[in-house]
Amino acid sequence: MKRFFTFIFILLLIVAGYFIYQKFGQAQPKEINNFSDCAAKGNPVTESYPRQCSTNGKTFTEDVAIQTGKEDKIIASKPQALDTVENPIIIEGQARGSWFFEASFPVKLVDASGNILGTGLATTSADWTTDNFIPFRAELKYNATEDGSGRIILARDNPSGLAQNDDSIEIPVHYKSTIGQMKVKVFFQNAELDAATDYDCGKVLATEREVDQTESVAQAALEELLKGPTAAEKDLGFTTMINDRVKVQSLTIDNGVAKADFSADLENGVSGSCRVAGIEAQIIETLKQFSTVKSVVISIDGQTEDILQP
């Protein structure tokens, strides 16, 4: 009997030791407290931006902030790393004046193999002859036959050509294909490019825009016109006499006559023959770029009489 109790006691010690080992003797799994650890463990990851990983009721978001190591020289606020961009790409941020030359520096988009898809200039309206941070903006147009991934490169302007003065940062992005886009012209005033001695309110000059492929190309051109000049176009001297917030309410083209109806904002606050001539010229020339349009009738809320009075 004594041997039996001794056996039972030893067995209990073994069982207790086993449970103690299981609880305290084995290495505890590493606690997951960030996206990388969560994804490394094979937990499900969403395709959202930024990506997210979930485990044990917790969700961790991927940190996609780009660290260039040159934040003391240039900081790009738009686009962010891994953003999906479309044509044209709007690039904004701030950089020290030493990054510019003549108020600009080059930007480009390259694909995963380093092939250049588009180039442009980032410009500033601030005094660039400073070492302080000043804002910049660029509209980068590119051509791509399919969606892909690449890099936007913002390079320090280096007129000296010396390698030691080269510098740049890169922003990884996903870009959309430009297939299915088409070019249209919009017409604005431009006193700087107009070589005429006497300024003519009704004289307008063309600038090109890219729009999505559409059968309503004339309406697309009008809608681009109503957006006004882009920042890059303003830098070239383009201006508009058309008010903000004007909408195209309808557009029909029949037997060479384009009838364009606009919202009342078109004539709000408008006075003077010069302003009226400029508005009419912008609309008429933008529509007459198309071979199907021989003449233009402008209306406001369906009215053609007593509108756009000088």
C-alpha cells in the first residue's frame, strides 16, 4: 500500500511538472503590435490603401509615409507614397530656395524599368533666392499604354552640371493608363503672348488639355474652358474673363450651329463691352475648333435675348 501511495505521489509530481513547463518553460510567442509582424505571420491583409492586417481582434495599418532622408531640403505633400495617380499628376510640397533655379526644378515619372513616361517643371511664385522653405506645384503629363508602378523623381535644378550638386527624391506611385484620352483646345486671353500693339478684348489664344475619350467632345472642351487656366497656364500669361462656378446646362450641334446654354453665373457681375467680347470669344472659339461647328448661339437659362449686356 505504501508503494502505491508513493507511486501516486510521484505521478502527481510529474503531471504538475508537465503543466508548469507548458505554462512557463516554453518561449512565449512574440506579441504582434505592428503591420509588419502581423503580415509576416500570414494573417489576412486587405488591398486597401494603406493596407491593413487583422489578428486576434486587432487591426494594424501599414505605415506608407515616405522617408527620403532629405526632409531638411524638400518635402512632397502630394502625392503620397503608393498613391494611384492619373494624368496629369498634381505634385505639391515645399523646398528650400536652393533646390530651385529661376523659380523651378525638373520632375519626371519613370516606370519600374526606369523608362521616362513624362517630364515637367515644378514652379513657385515665391522668392526662390532664399534658403527658407517655399511652396512648389507641378502638373506632370505622362503617356502610359497600361496601368503600372513607377517613381516620381523630383530633382534639384543643377545649372552647373557638376555631379556634386545633383540631388533628388523619389516617390513610389501607381499610375493609370493614358489610353482612351484625347486632346482638346480651350481659348483664353493672353496679353503676354499677344504681340498686337493695341490690346483686343476679343482676341483669344489656344492651349491644349487632355480629356477622357468621349463622343461629347465639344461639351468636354467647354467644361475644360470653364475650369479656367491651370497654374502652369497662368504662369504663361493665360487669363479668363469667365466667372467661377459657371455650368454648361446643355449643348446641341445641328446643321453647323452649336447652341450652348449656361447657368446664370455666366453674366453675374459682368459689365463693359470688353468683358462681354472676351467671354463670347472664349466660348465661340472653343466650340469652333470642331469642324461640325460653323456658328455659335449662347444662351443663359434658355434665354438668348438681353443677356451679357455691355
